[in-house]
Amino acid sequence: MAPKTSKKEDWETLNTDADARLPAAHSIAFLVNSVLLAGAPAYLFATIFDLSPEDNMPVYGGAGAVTVIVVFMALQSRAKGIRTKLLRSRGVELESTSALKLKDAGDERVKAKLKEADKQRSNINAEALSLSMAHTNALFLFVAVLFSFWIMRASSAPVNLFASSVAASVAAFLIG
């Protein structure tokens, strides 16, 4: 028979890595959103500024790659921050503490309460996903249009595309 561990040992060996992670579906949604968002300035420059994608493929590719990477990181960091704030403000337990309590729970009321906390965490994850995407998308598009038509209007179209895309993605990462 295995020796019974004390509660202090359980808390000391508790794996809290899962508390900081977002669900895997969020990463897929963030990647798809980042790719679509990187296409917005490309479409803008191809249609309004007549910047030919065939002739300027390195500019489109470089600006798109940088935009996808930086916007993906912005979405992840913003979602983690929103999730943490929502968990704290609503008083919902983290996954690791719920798992430890569930391990020791024998009462059905306690199990039902922990199941309700799991449902609240799921709702908070969905809320963090939607809020981070809405905020990042709006900020990126605002800064991209601001740079494209106002700040960088005197520069050539390829320079304008690269600068406005990168500046908008960096602004989305740093602001918020």
C-alpha cells in the first residue's frame, strides 16, 4: 500500500503550468485571425495603391510574415492578461487547485461546486478569446489605416506597405 501523502506535500508538488496556458483551440483561432489580419493591408495596397503582388512579392511576404508573428503574440499575451484579470475579479479557482480539491473531495456538493468552477473557467476562456481578438483587430486596423493614409502617405507604396503593416502589428502588441 502506498504511503498517504500529506496535504502540504500535495500543495508543494502541485503542477501549476496548466494555469498559465490557454486552450489549444485558442492558438488555432489566433493563427487564422493573424493570417487574415495580415491580408488586410495587402488587399488595401493591391486595390487602392495598385501595388502589384507579382512584382512586389518580397515586400508582401516579409510584411505578412512579420505581421502574422507579431499579431499572434499580441493575441496570446492579451488573452492571457484578460483571462487572469477575469479569474481574479470573479474569484474563480485555477485548474491546479480545483484538481487538487477534486482529488480529496468525497462529497457530491463539493464535486458539483468544482464542476461549476470548471464551467466558469471555460466561459472566461471564451470571453478572453473574443475580447483579445476584437481589441487587437480594431487596434491593428486603426493603426494600419493611420500609417497608410496619413503618416506614410509621402513614401513609396512598397515602403508604405511594409512600414504600416509592421507598425500596426507592433502597436497591437505593445498597446493593451
